Amino acid sequence: MSFFRSLFQAELMSSVFGRTDISFSEKLGTFCRAYCRKVTGVVNRHLLFRRGRKFGQKLAALVENDSKEKVDCPLCGSPGNDRGQDVFHGLELIRCDSCGLHYISPRLSQAGLSSFYSKEYYYEYRVWTGHPVKNEAQEEEIRLSSAKLDKIETLASPESILDIGCSTGEFLEAARARGYRPFGVDVNKFAVEYAREQRGLDVRPGPLTVDTFPGMTFDCITMFEVIEHLPDPVGHFSLLRSLLKPGGIIVLTTPNAGCPQAREDMTNWKHLKPWEHICHYSEETLRQAAGLSGLEMTDFSVKPGSGIGYDGGLIAAFRISDEVA
């Protein structure tokens, strides 16, 4: 915990618990709500404490009861080795000896993933991870979306943007406010319904295929914290390549498997969520996946983290290889 967070906590405790007009239980509730609002920006983070254990048990049961599927390396196709580490109820973390990609095998089956991305799980999981679909959390997402658009505008001047894994559409709403033509796709039906009905966006149910937007191509395709969820990175990059207009650009972010914390002990890395994050990329493996799809990485950086490179994710941009001078 940082010094300033500790100082805020001490000041808040003094001001709340020093009151004489409310009961102790009311003081405790007031403190929790105020602290969570300040530190996380999410007023109802206290739901985490009430629901967290219950959902954790529910997720464990889903994984344990799933048939699971064992796979070869999703990047280079090399057979998996026998040195996988069980990181969550039979889901194993493997490092490919050939290309260096970290991936999960066995992983959830398609039926298991469909259950995980159901409406019920979507809401409960966002609460469990502190990202409920309401108010303060969405306002924070819109603020972050502005920073993403600022980055894109240093790389290109797109008219149309397709966001893969757009969730409830905060980024697309910010893009529309800047005059772009926004389109989105998401595998969660609840998120798609919300983006359409509450925001009036052209968001379509995933997964993305060549028929999702028939006859359409895009100036910019974005994937924010998405590629780590996808079972076939080379195939997906190839699909995105076919959807790019001439001169178009792909921009993505993903957790950094090359950061010190992940290199030191990936089993304790905060982004290891083997029920949904099934591939973990470093700069090198991300570059390999794009190259095998006819794309070239043209911009790369590491997002600032709260530690010395510990939390910073990867930001990368790609163009069609034949168009790169």
C-alpha cells in the first residue's frame, strides 16, 4: 500500500470513527464505502466482500466440472511439454520450448467458456473483480478511453473504428464523441444488448468472423485486453488483416508476460487468470504472432505501472507487412 493511500486511510478512520452520532456498524459501513470510492473509484466495491467467496466457489466448480481440452502451442503448434503447473483446478500453465509463449493447457472447453461468458457470470465476475456495470466504473472507463484515442491519433487518422471485445461500449461511445464511426463486437450477449440499447451503438455478437460485418473494412481495429483470451492468435490476426482497409492499423493492449513479476514467478502474477487468460505474450511472442499473419509491428511501448515495470502492460500497433516501407 502506498504512503499516500495509507495517509488517506488514517485520516478517514479518524474522521469516521471519531463520530458520536452513529453506531459502530454504521461507522464501519461509512468507512468502507468512502475508502473504496477513493481508492478504486467504484462505490459498490463493498459487494466484493459479500459476494467474493461465493462466486469464487462457483467459478471453481465450473472449472472442475468442465471437460477441458488439451492443446498444442497456439502460436507455433509445437506439442505441449509435460512440465505444466496446475494453477487452478486442473488448468495448467505451460511455456512452449520452441517459441516461448506461455499458455494454458488443459484449458476450459468451448462449452465452459460459453458458461463463463453468460449474462449471470458476466455481472457477477465484474463485481468480483471490482468492475461492476454501472456509474462510477463506466465513467472511469470513458476517461481511460480518451487516453486510448489520444494514442491512436498519434499513429493514424482513422474514420472508422472496430473494437473487438468492446464490452458495454465505453470506448466506442468516446470514439463517437470525437466524430469517428464506431463499430464493436463482443462474445457476451448481455454486453452487446447493453451497448445497443443503452448507448445506441452498432455492436454485434461474437466471436468475430468474416460474416460479422459483411462487405465492410475498417481504418482502425482495436483490441484492448482481448488477445490473451483468444485460442488461435495467428488465425485471429489473419482475420483482422482481411478486415483492414489499405493503410489501416491495428492497435492492442495486453498484459506483459515479459515484466519482472511474470518472469520471476508467473504462477503468482496478478494477470494469471487461467479460466479466461489462455495465452500470455511478451513483446517477442506478440511480434511472432503478427508476423505469421502477414502483419508487422510498427509501434511498441510498455504502459506505466505502479511498480518498476511490474504492472505495465503492452501497447502495440500493427500494419499489413506489404505496406510497411
